[in-house]
Amino acid sequence: MLSGKLVAGLVLTIIGVAMMLWSFSIQPQSFRDVDLNITFKEARIEYLERHSYTYVLEQSFLLRNPSNNTVVDLVYMWLPVNASNQFVKLIWTSLTPLYRKSSEDGVEILVYNISLPAGGALWLNATLQLTVEEYRLTMDNTPWLNYSQVRENTGGKRYWAVENQTYLSIAREIGFEARDPVSASRRIGEWILDHLDYQPMWRRGAEQALIIENGRLTVFGDCEEVADVFVTLARILGVRSRVAHGIYLLEDKDVVTMWMRRTDSDFELSDNWGGHAWPQIYVPQVGWVDVELLEGNTVKIGDFSQYHVKYGFEEKNFLGSTMLYCQAMYIETDAYYFIFRRVQS
Amino acid sequence: MKLRKIMMLVLLVSTLASLTLSTKPQLNYLVALNMEAEFMNNGIVRVTLKQHPFDASGRSLLSNRDVISEIMDEEDSTVSLMLLFFTSDPSKAAYHIVSHSKLDEDAHVLCNTGLPGVMDQFEGAVTLTIEIFLNTTSSFARLDNDVYQIAIVDYFTLRDPRSWIDVIDLRFKGDVKLLNFSADPSWSKPPSVANSTRLQWLNTNEADAPDNYVLTLEIPGIVFSSVARRLKAEILGARFSNVSSSLLVNIRNTGDERGFFIVVLSEAGYEQARKINLNPGESAWVRFPIHVEEGEEVTVRVFGDKEQLGEDVLILKTEAPVEFLPINTLVLRSIGLILVMLGVFIIILYLQDMRKEQIPISEAPPPMWNPSS
């Protein structure tokens, strides 16, 4: 006959083993409901604020022929783009362009045929009317993209490492539960800000932007890395996203002048130089919506200030876009000047 | 013609911070680019890129070892560029390298070096040859039996408007017939050679060079194999929450490969899709906002590699809130472990008792002699 102690020991052991096995077999059967205060069903999209600011933009570039021969060269001048919440009209240009060129990502370029004698220099100027819109948009219950849009517009590119295992894990952790593309984008933005170590540097793309710093995963870089990491995570989750390039006006004045000049070995920049990049998301029923993570250390989706001037986008081109303001093959650009005169607000 | 070292400026101007970043002086040079593409019977195009570096004065830099080794070291990115002439995503194109980057002293490269309208000839080139399976590229489309369209993009000009390919030489081998061709933009110059077996463009500047070349070819008798479907998934379940107007869908990867799956929800007025990446055997829930009322019908489908892998039709019905276990798995595991340890401890005590009871008398210690007794 078995002793009571033996029976008790065996029973406890069997129950313990069974509980451990059970715990390993349990899979999460459902998410907990989040955003429980949602009471509407239709998508709700509303501009809470829209305000236009108009500038006369003068952009001037000093061209120089560094060679000992007369050079006939094509010179390319980038213009701010006509896009959502930005309207551009060319008023005047100092030379007649040969033609106007648009890239597949919507970049606008004037192409000039310019002849310069050996060592010769020339100012190339253009005046534009530029209207930028400050806006605040509320977007609730917006649907995700349809199948063909997800399939065609959320793949990887050179700077967007959508197959990277680390990004896949992060996306799963922060995004699968998201109810709609805007809330998914907000979670991505919050994650980036929570893990950001902002350091100006050459663009490295999302693949190189994540590092382990003090034992913690960190987004290391500047506005371009922030934008690249955002676009990568968004695309993994099926949100159509791209990078906008342009200028950020660091001063809120009636006249803002910024410049960049070539020195013997480098470039010298004005203190208010504001080359910038930021992500955008495509929301059905709205179109492209700007996302800003570096203004006030908060996630701004559809909350866009009038200080952004868009010069180009990067979405379809596999290797990214080249945005140079004014460049040629043989003729060099020694100086870049941008004067923004606010004429109406 | 490709301009190198320009990226320094691109990166500088797009840096938000106003500080000046120091740079090391680097040699600026240009690269003459001649591309030959042979379209073969088996649906493969053999592409050879010849590169010749030169400076702004038009002097050859083929003897500059640093420049040549830099070009040779960039073979991976050069292959990507060659693929990008034929496809929008090089990672999906099937190709193999026929001949790695090498210095070919006998090759000739044509290029405009600054004198308007004139093509100079450079002796020698760094050459690289690859073969691309056309049916794995985005440029390739079947128009009719044995008739195909191939759209070639000058990727250099697409990326940087100042760059272009100096010479593009298309040859049609064996039974491959050129039926038609076109190039754009409209102001680009026509080919210098155009016959049934060859098209050649000599591009002296970017404005004259076409951005796109579209060919209509007859490739008789070829059967392109299609890649067998590898991704597999199933819809495990769905749960409607009327409180949060959302539908949760559970998907499991039932195949042997990790991959992206697209879950599509069709409701009246909307089609929504979510993308999820799953390892083999892994499952995950994704959430959709719902725009219709309870009791209405929705369809859930799952796709992988462009193919539908599963479909479920659901009537939206609110379920009772999911009762989560009061204890999570970690607590359950800990209690189990404690019980096991306790059980084992009690069993050990029992075994010790048993051992004491079974000690034979002969092994008992002898009684102590006590002289006082």
C-alpha cells in the first residue's frame, strides 16, 4: 500500500508538470480591445485649421566654369514642387530655360543650356510665387489601403529596409494592434522619438540607422534617418509612405535669407540654413499627409507648420532622388542663395 | 555619363542642423558608360557594361589605380544599376554574373567629354557582364503569342538628371526579331543604327539621350517557367468588436518560408488590406476598422506572392468580451514549478523514511558497553 506522502508528492508533481505544460501551450486568443471610446463607424476627416502663407522666393545660384576652355553645359535648377498644401508659380527667370523636366516622383527641374568662357562666372536667378499651407487635420476611422496599393506601394527601396528582421520585430510589436493607418503611424512616430539619438550625419538609410547604444536599440542620425526609419516601419505595416525633401524656415520673419557658399575644401552655410527631410503617409480620402517628428519633440501627423517648403519627394525611385538645387556636369555652382519674402498671410 | 562624388553635396544640403560638417578632399571624376545588351532565344538578355573614368578636362583616368579599384570594388552596386535598366526592384530579378569586373585593355568606350556634338573614343575599360532572366523583371510583358514588350529605363538619368548612358547598343540574336521600337522623350535623338538585328544610340548629351526605350520583340517557341507558389497561410479566425468598431483577424503561416502576407477585408464601400510578415508556423492578429453595422457580411482573404491563399465570408456578430485568464502564463509556469519542487521534496522525504525503515539489524551499531551497569 502506497504511503500518503508518496501519493501527495506524486500528485503535486503531476499537477505542477501539467500546469507548466499548459502554460507553454497557451497562445494569445485575442487582443485586448484598445481605443474603446470609439463610437462612430464612418471615416471622419476634417481640417481643423488651414492657413496659407505666400512668399516671393528668389533663388540665385553663382555658376563658374573651372576649366581652361569654354564650356557649353546643361544646368539643372530645382524648383519647389506643386503638391498637396503647396502651390508654386514661376514668375521670372534670368535666362530662358531649354525645357522643364519632371521626375516620376514629381520633382520639377528647369534645364538651361549655358555657355561660359574659361574661368567665367554667371548668376542664374529665378523668382517664384510660393504658397505654403499651415494645416491641422483630424483623421479618425480611416481605412487601410486596398490590396493593389499595398502590393505596389509598400515595398523596400535602397534606404528602406523592409526585410530587416529587427524592423519586422519592431513593426509587429508596435503596429499589428493598430486600428487604422493613422494610429499605426502615430505609434511608429512615438517609438522613433522614444529611441532617437539625433546626430547630424551623411544619409545612411534605415539599414544603418539602428544601433545598440548603452544596451538599448537607438535610432541614430538626423532628419533623414528619422524619415527613413519611419517610412521603413510604415511600409512593413502596409502604410504607403515616402520622404519629402526641402527647406525648413528656421526663422519666422517677413524676410528670410539663407545661403550656402563653396570654400576651398568645403561648404559654408548660413546659421539659419534649413535643409530638411520628413516623412509623409498616404491616407485614402485625403491624399499625402505630412508627418513631422522633429518639431517640438512630438508626433505631428497632419499637423503641419508653414515653415516647410517642399522641393521633392522620394517614393518610386529605387535608389532615391537627387536634390541639388542647381547643378551641372562641368560648370560648378559656387553659391546658393534663397530669399523668402512674405507677402501675404 | 556618370558623375561621381556628387553625393557629398546632396547630403550636406539636406542636413537640417546648421553646423558645417568637415569633408575629406576627394577626386571628382566622370565615368563614360557604354552598355551592350544581347537578347537571346531563351528569354535571357546578356548585358555588358563598359566603364571608362576621366577627369573634367577629358583626360583618361584608366591608369589611376585608386579610381579603377574603386570602380571594381563597387561591382555589387554596378550590378544593381544594370538590373535597374530592366526592373524596378533588382532584388526580385533572377540573374547571374557571366564575367566579374575586370580591366579590358582592348575594349573601346565612346563618350562626349565636353566638346558639343563630338564623341571621343577611350581605349580600355572596366567591363562587367551579367545575364538577366527577362521574365523575372518588371520591364517584361507578354503582348501575344511569342510577342513581348521590353521597356528599358536609363536609370542614370532617372536618378540624377545630369547623368545619362553614352552608348546603348541592343542586339537581337538567333530567332529573336525586333518588331517595333520607340524612345522618349519626344525630343530625344533617334538611333544611329536601326535594323532588324541591332539598335544603337550614341548620346552626346543628356538632353538628346532617351530616358526610356521600348522594344517589341518576337521570341518564338519559348516557355517561361513560373515560380512555384511557396507561401502558404490560413485564416484561423476573426472576432468582431462592436465596441471599438473593429474586426480582428487571425492569420497563420502554414508554409515553410517566412514572408509577407496581405490580409484583405472587403466590406460595403471599402476594401482594406493589411500587410504582415510571419515566420513558418507563426500566427498573428491584425485589426481593421469596420464601417458597416453588425449583421452585415464581410469577406476576408489572405494573399501571398500575389496569389490568394485563403478566403472566409463572415457575418459580423458581436461576441462576448474575451475572458482573459486571471493569471498570465508566467505566473502559471511559476506555480507549476513550485508544485513540482514541493512534490519532489515530499517524494524524497518518503524515500528517506523508507530507507530508515529498511536498515537490517545486522548492520546496526554494536551496543555501547557501560562499565557502571
